[in-house]
Amino acid sequence: MFFFDELCVVCDRPCLLTFDEENKLHGEEKPAIRFVDGYSVYASHGVLIK
């Protein structure tokens, strides 16, 4: 859950969450974060890839 002044965001935990050796978000040719519904976030050594 994320709370803001006039907004609250609630979501499930990711089913995939990967990090590099420095504990930065990182996925080698795969998402660094993936949710059950298919939404994914790609990152390379902590830098988000859009």
C-alpha cells in the first residue's frame, strides 16, 4: 500500500523480483519485477528501462 494526501494505491506483491549483486533492481533479458496479471518492469542495475 502506498498512501498519499488524496490517494491510496493497493496492489498484490510481485511474483518475480530480481536484483543484482549490489541489491539493485536487475533482470538479464527478463523483467526485474513481474506481477501475476502480466504487468512487468524492466531494469538494468537499478536503472528503469522504458
